[in-house]
Amino acid sequence: MKRMFLLALLALALPMAAFATNSIDFTNSGGTLTGSSAGLTLSGSTLIAVNGLDGLGLVTGSNLGSLNFSTGSLSGGNLQMGATFNAGGTFTIAGNGSNGIPNTTLFSGSFAGPVTWTLVTLANGTHNYTLTGSISGTWYTGQTVNGATVQLTINTGKGYFNGQTTISSGDTNVNIPVPEPGTLGLLGTGLVGLAGVLRRKLKA
């Protein structure tokens, strides 16, 4: 009975030990953000930094590709004072072959949950808006992935968002599941050791 329990426990641990998560960070700059009750849309934003893609480390450049998205429709609040948007829409990150970044659509997906549009009034009376949401979709290798995006530094001065503005910068993290050969090796060594111990006890 005890032997069966140990085997079941190891069987459950194997898939968990086999994969870790590699987080890839994308920084974009510029682009036009437009909004209405139908949703928010960012177009024409340029990738200026990518960190953690295919072991490249931090890659920077004035134009590494593009990042565009649209949210679902408005579900609460308003564009001036803060709002919530439905899941859905589209989210696309594309590389253009610069500085080792693949020339392809790296990520294609949509917002997986509600998107928040938050207003903060700074001490000097100007207004900052932050867009936050989780995304899910397909990585260019065919894997299903998820992540989060925070489009920051949307400052409209002392006025409020009027339906269109240029963003300064944004940040998106995409989580890629990756196999961990080292962990599997350790697990295999542990299994061999455990088998040896069980064998000795059974013989005794």
C-alpha cells in the first residue's frame, strides 16, 4: 500500500517538475491609443527593447518590431475617470528581424480577463492613465502562453483623456513554459535511489 502511494506521488510530481516558466519582457514606445465605448485600441507602437527571448538577453533598438492591441467593449466607468473593459479583442507582438529578433509574429492572442483603465492625478495636477490586463494566446513556436501587460506613462496634462492620445511607453510580459532537463535529471536520480532503498527493504 505504501509502495503504491509513493509511486502515485512520483507520477504526480513528474509533470510539475518537467516545466518551468521563462518570462519575456517587451517594451514598446509611441503609437496612438484611441478609445470609445467599443474599447481601447493601440496602433503603430514600436518595440524598443526585448529581454529574455531565445537566450538573447536584453536586446534594444529604435525599431525591433511592433505591438498592437484592442480590448473588448466598455463594461463600466468611463474613459475620462477610469473604466473597465471586457475580455477579448486582439493582442499582437511582431519582430522585424532586427538585432536577432525573429522576423515573424511572436505572439498572437487576446485579453484573457477584464482590462482596467485607471486614472491617477499627480501632485502637479496632471493626469496619468494606466492600462492593465492579462493576455493569453499562441507563441510563434506554437505553444499556448499567457502574460500580463501594463501600458504606462499616458499623461494627458491637466486635461482628461479625450478619446485619443500618443503613449510614451508600455510594458508586456509573456510567460513561456520551458522544459527543465536539470530538474528531470535530479528527479531521475532520486527515483533510482528510492528504488534501491525499496528493494533493500523488500529483501530484508
